[in-house]
Amino acid sequence: VQLRGGRILRSDPNRTRLFFSPTARSLSSGEGYVAVYELFFPVVAVGVADVATLAAGVSLLPGSPEQLIYAAPKITVFDRGSTSIAFGGFAASLTGTSGTGGIVFGVATQGTSVASVTGGVGFLFGDGDFVETPIILLGGEYQLSKSTKFLTENYIIPAAESAVVISGGIRFFGESLSADFGLFTSPEVIGEGGFPFLPWLGFAYQFGR
């Protein structure tokens, strides 16, 4: 629980993530969460030695003969005051295949779980080959009330003709549960007309706090 302007604010139990991308904060040792993203992508994560976050999961796509297996380790190398710095990766593979792809990244978070900005740089890879041009992340969070928070998660992708992905949404949370609803889009998609947003849904249950 934190105070701001005389108001009591509940601490966000899902402080180690924005919508999809991680913040630089780590889970504490023995702490963890079970999450589901976009209904079909479950994840289990645990904290190790107060600096490492180990996450993994298997997709549950209905009717599909193949599923995604994925892992997302992260190590927080600096965590002092309101500044955290971490390095990690995300790797995924389809069942029944030997190919693996994903991203390795560095990320920094400045601020508290009430209000902060997160920036990062990541390099895509596939079967051992890396894309030389990085993806750039800029995100943020701002607590609006005792149990709600505004989130934004945005990307610049120079390798794709400097494509830009932007998002915004709300996180609702209690002591252990959190639910995210957001909308992702890009200027190119908006210019094409029609419904330009990709909805995002995420649910997480924190344990060991």
C-alpha cells in the first residue's frame, strides 16, 4: 500500500509487466504468477534469488494440431531506488518442429509502481540468426485510483520501414488478481480504414507475496 496526495493506493501485484513486455523489475524469491494472455496463451512465472524471473508456457489454441512452447527468462542486474535495469529474452517454438525464434532485450524502468516509464531495445532472432536492426520499446504506467492503472506499450520497428505500434489501456487489480484491457494499433492500420484496433486481454494471479 502506498500514499499519494493523502490517498491510499493499493500496490499493483503485476508490477513486472506492462501488457506483454516486461518492466525491469524482478519478482522476489518465491514469488510468482499464473497469467493468461489473449485467452489462449497461459504463462507461469517464478522469482529466483530476488533478481531472476523465469517464465514459460504452452499455448492452448483450440483445434490446432500444433501449439507454441515459449520461455521468457529475465535477470535484473540493477535495482536501486526508483531505477531498475534488466536483460532477458523470449523464445518460442512450434510443437513438432525444430525451429526457434524470439527476441533478446535490455530494458530499464524509472519510477515506482504508481508512476513509471520503461524503455528497452530488443533484437529478433530465428534459428540462430539475428536481425541487426533493433526494436525499440517505450512504455509507461500511471495509477489512476486505488485499484486502476493506465498502461501504454509502444514499439518502433526500423527493420519494417520504421513501423510504429502504439497502445493504451487499463489494468484493474486487487491484492493478488489483475486484469488488463488494452487496444493496439499503428498509423498504417488506422489509414486503411475499418476497425483499426487489436484488443488485448490479460489476466494474472500473483502468489507468494
